[in-house]
Amino acid sequence: MADRQFDSPDALARSLASFLVRLARRCVRQRGRFSLVLSGGGTPLPLYRLLGQEPWRSQMPWAHTWLLQGDERAVPPHDNRSNWALIRATFGDLPLADDHWLRMRGELGALAGARDYQLRLHVWAGGIDLPRFDLVLLGMGEDGHVASLFPGRPAAAVQGALVVAETAAIGQPPVPRISLALPLINAARYRCLLLTGSRKRLLWQQLQQRPTRLLQLPVSQLARPLFCYMSE
Ligand code: 6PG
């Protein structure tokens, strides 16, 4: 597990953008494609902005890249609470074919949206039961949630599904949600946690001691290799 500490979110984003380009190019060389699961929330936005700008934009192998979602609020894509709306607005106009974006359909609601995404992932993965993404980007809440898997909620403990519905109006904003399940997140080749602010950094540092009281948090159940990029 590699932790990287930066002085600012911009410095974090620049370093992670360069890491992502190197990883993407290596994955394309080795397997012909790069699959990146995008986190919702605000922390990854500076990274998304940089990937749509030079020099990273022309360095990324977009023709062989697929962008997927890690979680989504159960709202329509034009709703200002939608992770998709923020992601697309922040990336800007990428040279990425429409069928290389795999959007969670929040407009279907949490349960139907989760079922829909699971089916579409199955097709995207060529019918294999457990797709293996190259990299999953994740934010973390101050309560230790990742994606839309919240402490103590059934969705965080689901083992038999790849995509789960969080039917409670939970998180910020408090709405039902769709989320990749932990087994699918942990099946990825790499996971990268992006943390900003002292409270999240303190929680992350406490987690390194693996105290029993924190082991049940979704963030504690992330598999390795797990990169953690932190900034003020
Ligand atoms: C969401 C996000 C969420 C996020 C964390 C951190 O839909 O709200 O996916 O899980 O990653 O809450 O959010 P910030 O990066 O905005 O602090």
C-alpha cells in the first residue's frame, strides 16, 4: 500500500494524472485496453479536469480507454446532484467514443439502476462473471464510506452482486444511490483512494493501526494494492 502526500489538491491531481497516463499506456500495451472506474464527489474533479487538458489529454490512449462509474446518486443525469453531470462537465470534450463511457442510469432509481448497470457490465465484460477493472478511483467520506457503500448499511456487506442499491436517502446529498459492490471493487487490478483535508487524513492514519472498532468500515475492506493520494 503506497501513500503519497501532497501540499495541495492541484499537486495531487498533477501527480495522479501522470501516474494514470503511465498506467493506461501500460495496460493498453499489455491487454489492449484500459478500464478506469471514476469516483463521484468533489475530490477527484481536479484530476478529471487535468486529464482533459494538455499534456495529459494527448498522452492518454483514449481510443482504448473505457470510463465507468463507481457510484451514482439515484437522480437524472441532468440533475445537479448527479455525479455523471459533474464528471462530464469537468472532463469537457474528450476524444472518447460514446460507447466508451458506461454511465450509471440514476434516473431508473437505486434498485432498477443497480440491476441495469450490473447487466450492462456483464455485456461490457463479454459475459464473464467478475469483470476486472484496471483501476478504481475512490473518494472517502469522513465516516469511512467509499463509493456509496456506507458503514453499517446492507449494501456494504453484499457479496453475491456486482452492483448494489443503497435505498436509504444517505450521504451528502441525502439520496438513494447505486454503487459498485466491494467484491467488484476488490477484483480490480488497482485501487486508488483520494483524500483531502485533515479529518480524512487523520482517519486514514488511524486505519493504518487497524483497530478493531474501524475494521468494519467499508474503507477498511478495500483490497491491496491500494494507493492513497492525500493532500491538505
Ligand atoms: C458520492 C461519492 C462519495 C465520495 C465521498 C467523498 O457520490 O458522494 O462517490 O462516495 O467519494 O463522499 O466525497 P468528496 O470527494 O466530495 O469529499
